[in-house]
Amino acid sequence: MNFFWDLLLGGLTRGSIYALIALGYTMVYGILQLINFAHGEIYMLGAFTALIVASILTMQGLTGLPVLILAGLVAVLYASAYGFTVEKIAYKPLRQASRLSPLISAIGMSIFLQNYVMLAQTSDFLPFPNLLPPSDFLDAISVWIGPSDFVIIVTSAVVMIALSLLLKFTKMGRAMRATAQDREMAMLTGVDVNRIISRTFIIGSALAAIGGILIASHVGRINFYIGFNAGIKAFTAAVLGGIGSIPGAMLGGLVLGLAESFGTGYISSDYESVFAFAILILILIFKPDGILGRSSQQKV
Amino acid sequence: MKNKNLFRWTAVAVLLFFFVAASYAEKADTIKIGVAGSHTGDLASYGLPSVRAAELIVKNLNAKGGLLGKKLELIVEDEACKPELATNVATKLVSAHAHAVIGHICSGATKAALGTYKDAGIIVISPSATSPELTHSGQYPNFHRTIAPDDAQGKLVADFATKTLKLRKFAVLHDKGDYGKGFAEYAKKFLEASPEVKVVLYEGLTPGAVDYSAIVQKIRYSGAEAVVYGGYHPEAASVVQLMRRRNMKTVFISDDGVKDQTFIKVAGRAAEGVYASGPKDTTKNPLAIAAISEHKKAYGAEPGAFYLNAYSATLALVNAIAKAKSTKYAAVHKALRTYPTDTPLGKIKFSVGGDAIGVGFSMYQVKNGVYTEIK
């Protein structure tokens, strides 16, 4: 039973990270019908920024919680700025082009960002410090749950609840939902669609950066390429949950994380990715729009 | 018509015989050493350093009057690491009456050529062919090598873990890649060779995965005393960190892919106490330093891959011929196994199977942030 509990926690941890990144995919897809392949790179940039800021602060003699908060804040701001800029440079000029063009532009952006970080930083793996300050509370619960697992699950839950509230109850959230439902109609009712799109990218990037910092601190290493694998898995999670659906992305991430964790634990880690994608295929066979996806007619 | 053909073939045969006889008569009083390997093509960089090593040694020896009163002569043949060309090269060297061969470079080509050399009674010493079966199968008594076979790391790690550390329960993991999985398979085989040892977990993990918590939990619940990991340092660093964060004291033992300073940099404090196998340190060997500076003087560049192995192979061969006072197969074969030679790779002689004793890997342990060789 203990083993089951540990696998469950591991799956939730991993799934929360997938969910945080998947939200960015699904939000952008909901509004633009675009798969933002550069999203995984934003996650990687977030982690890198946090590492750089944390190193600088540590050199200045700061330790503990202030480092974590400052590094996290700067990383989120920086990644959001990247998300915003990527949209302006790579997608906005192609808004009226066929759907294939921004997709290719996204792949190009992804390759560009990867190589940019590789050249500007390093192609080696870098150690990522455990930014969690030691605390009595975390020590006390470490019997049941690893401190970083706990922080990841709690943080993701808080962030996802906040996002849901934002979408449901604020004016901006309403505008975003309206844009997702029908962009032209939203425009007619006075929604500044371009601004909404920018904000979507900013929010998605911020979530990815949070995911990046959390997981990098958990596994303890990063390099320029971590965004690729995480991006693919998160994209899978988004499709699994129903791309375009916010709760779907969260659910998809958790399902994927749990499937990998239990698959590894009870069968074999050789097949980790096989489980992930077998689940995806199975669900898509029975629910082609994903678990929570609404089966909508393709707009022509 | 028939007569005409017969006449033609006779003429060709006579001519051929004439050439063979002439070249044989001309160079009868030299000791001929074939140097075979990839000197062109994609893998030329593996083969050319061996040619240079042999050339340097032969030049030095000839300047001092040669060996057994005869000059040494090199016959350099290229097979581009292709097995089908390697058999041709072997036939060529046999008909040129080579006394011994330094080569070949790639395992596949070496294997293809060995039968021909064996039938002709020619000693072969390869600087780089690592396929275990070449020495372990017993099929090629004429074969020797100055590099450790592929399974040497697995054997060393298994022996170290069971005999030195006296551990009994193992989790063997790998990264599903050629190198890591190969190592893990050999390690598992050698671990299970001792009846009291149990491999409780044998699995591959996914390189570049977001998290390795699940496999770490599996290690924890398997009750393994030690993890033997085949692969490279990035994944190893994550697994070790996750293990130490869960306060698991499980011993971590790995291969040359992890014996890298980056591993220690990334894993930080978690790296302390980790064991890894790696090539023996030859940088402080005066003969190695001399061989490298000799190469720099002659060719104006750093030597390439397997240079020291080829240098040692040639030295061992020359020494064996000198000690045997003959180039006869049986005498040289015995001398290679009896008399140790000082080489850039250390003092070496050959085992019954043909592996160089004392060449290969050592165990290292991370102590205070550096890999230290365990003597």
C-alpha cells in the first residue's frame, strides 16, 4: 500500500507539471486554433532564468525563501515577456495566413529558442539548486511525501484554482472565453481581441515558467533541451483532456502523469512512454475530442 | 579454342609466380609487420593513429639496427573497417609473408580477417577491437589486443560490488541506449554468476524524462542494496539526487559514461560516494608522455584515437619477437604470454585468451567532489 501511495504522489507531481504546461497549449489553441510548439521552450527559459537569478542572489549572500520568491518572480515575468514577444513576432503577422503557416513558424521559434539558449548559456547540463528552504513543517511531512513533491502539488493546485477563478469571474476571463468561442463575434461586441491573445500568451507562459522552476528544482538539473520532452508530454496531455478545454488540460496532465507513474511502478519503466501514448490512443478511439473536449463541428 | 585458353592461363600463372618469387626473394631478410585497419573513409580517424604509432616505433628500431639483426618493414593495408575488404587485406598480407599484424581496427573487420591469419599462423594484435567474443570464444588463438573488451567494465563493476563491497541485492538500470544497455547486460550477467547474488530489478529508464521519482520508488521498495546504472551522467545525476533526497543510502555504481566531472557538478553533494568505472589513468606514465611528444614532434599534432593502444601493441610485439629470438608463431605466441613489456599503457603481458592483462578499467569513487581511483 505504501508503494501505491508513493507512486500516486509521484504521478500527481509529474502530472501537475504536465498540467501546468498543458494549460498554455490548450488556452492558445482555444483562442487561435494554433499549436504553439514554442511553448516547451518557454518552460525551459523560465527554469533557466530562475537558475540565473538564483545564482546571482546566492552570490550576493541571500539564502532561503527570498531567493526562491525573487527568482520565481523574475522567471515568471521574463518568461511572460518571451511568450508575449514570440506571439508578436512569430504569430501575429500570420494571423490571416493559412493555419499551416503559424504552425511552421512555431516550430521555427522552438528551434530558434533552443539554439539561442544553447549558444548563450551552455550545451552542458547545469545543476539546479534545491530552492526550497528547509522548514520544520516540510521535515515533519517528509515521512509521507517528499518536500518538493508537496510544494509542486500544492503550488500547481493553487495556480490552477486561481486561473479557473480568473477565467470565470473577471472581465478579462469573460473576454477570453468569448474570444475562444467566437473570435469575430467577440470583436463585434467590443473585445480587443489582439490584447486578449497577448494576455493568453502571457498567462500561459507564466504557468509554464512556474512548472519549469518547480520541476527543475525537483530533479536538480537543466539544459537547453528539457523543453522538448516536457512540451511533447504536455501537448499529449492537452490532447488527452480535450484540446481547448481548460479543465481538460488539468485532467489530461494528471491522467498522463499517473499512467506513467503506475506503469513504471507496476510493470516496467522500459515502457513509460508506451503507457502514456497507449492511453492517449485508447481515449482518442473512444472519445476523439479528448476526455472533456466538446465535439464541435469544424468551423469553415 | 580449348588449347588457346589453357595456354593463356598457363601464361598468367607463370607470370604471377614470377612476381611472387621476385618480391619474396628481394625482401627475404626483413621482419614484416602488417598494419591493417581503416585508413580511409568515415572511420579513418580510428585507424591512422595506429599506422603512425607503428611507423614511429619501426623508425626508431631501424635506426638502432633493427631486430634480430634484420630491418623491420611495415606493410600498411586499408580496409575502411569493412569486413569484406578485411578478408582481402588478410589474404594480401599472408601472401606478402607478413610475420605479424597490428590490427584490425573495427571488431567486425577483425573477425572477418582473423580466420585467414589463423590458418597462416600469423600473430595479430589489435589496438581497438573490443568485441568480447574475439578473445573469449577460444576460436582465435592468434588474436591479442591492447584494449579492454566491451564486457570488461561490466565484469569489473560486478566483481567490485560483490567482492570488495560485499553487496548481495542489486537493481540494474540502464538508459536503453547501446552503450548503457550493453554495460547493464554484462553487469547483470556477471552479477548473477555468483549464486548468492540477486538482481531484484532490471529496467530501462527514459532519457530526458521530466521526472524519475517512480523508478526511484521502485528501487526503494525492491530492497536493493545497490544500483548498478548503465548510461550517461545526466540521468544518473537525477536518479542519485532523487535517491538521496528520499534519504536512501543505496550504493550507486556506474560506468565510464558517469565518470565525468559534469556528473559531480550537477549532482553536487548527492554525488559523494558514488562509484564509477573508467579507463586507467595513463597520463602520468612517462612512456605515454614520451610517445605523445614523439608524435607531436613527427607530425606536429596531438595523436588520435587508439594511438597509445597501437603504440603498446607494437612495442609488445617487437619485445616478444626479441625475447623469442624468432618470428616463428609458436615462439612469439609464448613470449607474448610470458614476458611483460613496459608500454604507455603500463606493464602488460597477455592472458591465455589474448587480452592484455593490466589494461583497461579501474574503479573510481567520488570523494570531496572529485573522482579518485580506488587502488
